Amino acid sequence: MTLPYPVPAASDEPLGSVTRVLALKAGDGEDTFTGGSLPQLSGRVYGGQVVAQGLLAAAATLVDDGDGPRLPHSVHAYFMRGGRPETPIRFDVERMHDGRSFSQRRTTASQEGSVILTMVSSFQETQEGAEVQLPAPQVPRPEELTSALEIFRTIDHPVARFLGRTAAFDQRHVEGNIFLRPAETAEGRQHLWVRSRGRIPQDATQVVHRALLAYMCDQVMLEPALRSQGLSWRSEGMSLATLDHAQWFHRDVDASDWLLFVQDSPTSQGGRSMARAEVFDSSGRLVSTIAQEGMVRMPTATRSGDGRWAIRTAEGEDGSPIPAPRG
């Protein structure tokens, strides 16, 4: 039976909750694993969590051929349906190919026989090659910007209190956040600094750091699309969900380092929005490129907003949908 990929538990909360949920257990068959989910106000499994778990499940099936570890360099995932946080997730991995330099795996995540996500990931052993990249843009440093955690502490609302307790990553927007209200200008671009909120264990491998980056990025990828449409996370009646996710890892990444997301949304149509991001580390190295298409729907003259996939508050609230950042 294949052993799960080792994910050391972080000692700091809430990051420790994330590393524990990423530590999968052996399933009932070869190349099969099971995992749990973190609670979400939406009542649905957070998509970034399933992508990160699926990547770690795939990595567990790699065999060291003596030329060093093969690291994930690309992930392509499709979200089929929303998952339920209270139900275990089964991960089945198919060993598609093992070549001299690359390995590919297909991972299927399911709950009670229903597929919630399917993804293909590719791994490469470390090799020499040209080192070329676009330069990182010059923007204010994170130390000059306001933390989202500080903003949450000033808001007397159950969503803000939940995020203040459970957010495992600190976010700092260069152009200002859209948590409560739309941006002053409807422009589909933003710059965002992110880093883990706590110490990542020193023995965490590069695979774990890349899985953590895949985990957190789903929280913020569609924000440029909201900006371009003059929306905020509190826009009434909004329905939002990730449809598919593509990510490339170019260089080693440290999820505890400040990472700069350079994001845009080139188009929205038919209730679908496209979003892209280039991720630079604090020294200006391009470590990852990400693309997503998501469903972003608002009430229209012919269709009412059902608020599906939105946050439903507790603590005495009326139960009406209140969208908020995911994860």
C-alpha cells in the first residue's frame, strides 16, 4: 500500500489546521488516500484545499529513481461539484506516465461515489536550463500596507470574526481591498502580498510548500474579476465558484515568504470570468503562474440571484447569503 506524502504539522495556528488537513491517510487500495476538510461558512469544501490535497496524493505515488526528487511543475484541475466538509474525501491516483525526466498523474477526488474534482499534475526532476524571466513590478512593500487581519478585527460581523480566527495567510492589497465595498475604479487588475500566518516546519519539503501555495491562491484568484465588474465580496445576490484551475511552478517557493500576486482579469462573459496571476517572491523571482476561470453571477432582469456558493452566516443572523473571501 502506498504511504501518504509526509506533511509536517505546523505548531502555529491557524496554519497548523491547514497542514493537518493536508496530511492525508492511506485509503483502502493501492494509490488511494482519504482526507478531511476544514469548516467553511459556505457549507462547502474550499476548492484550494482539494487541489492541494490532490497534488500531495499524486506526489505520494512517485518513485525515486536515484536522480533526485521530481517536483510538481504544473497542475490542471476541474471542479465538478461542491463538496461537503463533514464527509471524507477519497483521492484515487492513476500513474499515467513515468519518463526519464517527467512523471504525470491523474487524481480524482470523490465523496460517496460522486466526483468533486479531477486533476492532472506533472512532475520533473531538477535539470539545468536557461534562467530567464520578466521583472517583478515596483509596488509598495507589505510593511507599508494594511493587513487584512487588522481590517477583520475592526468589523463586528460573524464573517469577519470567522476569517480573523481561521485565515492561515496574511493578505495585503496594494490598491485597497474589496471586502466590504467595490473599488473606486472598475479595473480588472490588482497587486497583492501574501504570506503564511505562522511558521512552516523546517522539514517541510518543496512539494509541501508548492501545495500550500496552491491551497491559498484560490482565495484571491477571482478578485480582479470582481473589481472589473464593480463588485465586492459583499455584493448582494452574488454567486461565485471556481470552475477550473491551472498552475505552473517555475522555481522553488517559500510559502512563509512574502509573495507578490500580480493579477488581472482579461474578460468576463456568460457568467464566467477569466483571471490570471504571476507570483513573485520577495526577492523578485517569478515562482508561479496561475490561471482560473470562475462562475461570477449577479441577479439580472430575467434571473434572480440565488446567492448559491455564498457565505451563510450563523450567530443569530437571518441566514441570508453574504459573500466573503473563501478559505
